[in-house]
Amino acid sequence: MFFAVVVAAGQGRRMGFKKQFMDLAGRPMWIRSTGAMFTGGVECTVVVTSKEDHGAFAAELRSMEWASRCHLVVGGDTRHESVVAGIRRIWDIVKDKRVDPNSVLVAVHDAARPFVASDDIRRAFARASEHGAAILGRFCRDTVKWVEQDMVEKTIPREKLFLAETPQVIRGDIVRRAYFDAKLDTTPTDDSALLEELGIPVTCVESTRYNGKVTTPADLDYANWLASKLWGNEI
């Protein structure tokens, strides 16, 4: 059974506003990202919100055709805490449905990546089912420099560099060990970093379509343009 956690609890400090509510061709960004999970084969999604925005999410969710398969939960102070809150809710759903936890696959996706391709989501699930964990991303195409105090120290071989995106998918037999039982010394920046720290192998799946994260004001124009091309006639 395929589940997803969509992390949408950001405070918008870098952007200057809460980008998860940004309109993309008539629908909020978080709705676009969550809808992508369903078109990618997910059967049930948990969206993690901030406490103050929980009501706004609930109001926007009501009009969606997949509302009955989408649950909202309040997140924590860090991204990792929010992911754990989402996965705990999934585990409650798994228990209620009497599903074998080891047969479950959980995708963790950023609400700020609304353009992920459905086929890429399915490929990530397939690889995680086989290997235990998989991350979507792309191999680095640019020459990369290691810099100290604005001076180039060395060139990093790009053949070994993979730029991580989401979703990042974890098989059920690994979820409890990684998210519930692990004692961490640091806060992981993504789910792959958590698994790496625990010595759990992670396989890479290359994106076939643009899956950029809307992070800064400079990303807004392109996001609006692409949304109009993909969904402009949808509503």
C-alpha cells in the first residue's frame, strides 16, 4: 500500500510569505503537490501543517475530490519532526486498516515541489520496494567548485554528485527503525540523510521532468509560467 507525507508546515521566512498557499493556475501549491501524489499511485496522503494554518488547509481541502483520502496533522519545529508526525499518523491508519506495516511504502514529499511527474513517483516507489529506500533527483550537470572564503580550493568530480529532490520513499520494514527507534545526534536535512546516518542503503532515481523546489522569489515567475502551461486550462 502506497502512502505519502507532504510537508507543508513552512513559515515562509526566505520567501517572505507562506509559499504553500501560492496560487498555481487556480489552485494552491500544496494542493498541486498533494494531487501529484495521488496521480502517482498513492492511496492515502498525510499533509503536515503548522498549528496556525491548520484551519486554512482544512478549508481548502474540502473541495478536492480526494479529500477523503487526505489527512491533516500538525507538525513540529523542524522538518524532521514534521515528517515524524506525518509518519506516526500513517502508522495509526495502517493499524486501523489492519495492513501489514512491512508491506507499506511511504513517500515523503515537499509541498514546494508541485511539478513532480507521476511516472517519476511510480518509479521511486518501485525502486524502494526492491531496495528498501529510494530518492528522486538528478545527476549534476554543472562543474562544481569547493570554495573557501570566496576562493576556489578545488573542483569536485560531478560524476559522483546527485542533487536530491523529493519524493523520498521508504519501505515499511525500515520506517520504524529510522523514524521511531533511532537516537540521533543531529537533525537530518532530508530523509536520505537520516537513512545514511543509520547505515541504510538508498538508491537514486533520476527525474525525467522538471521537479524544482520553489524556494526564493526568483523561482516565482518560472513556477507561474510552468503552471499556466501545465494546468492553465484545467479550471
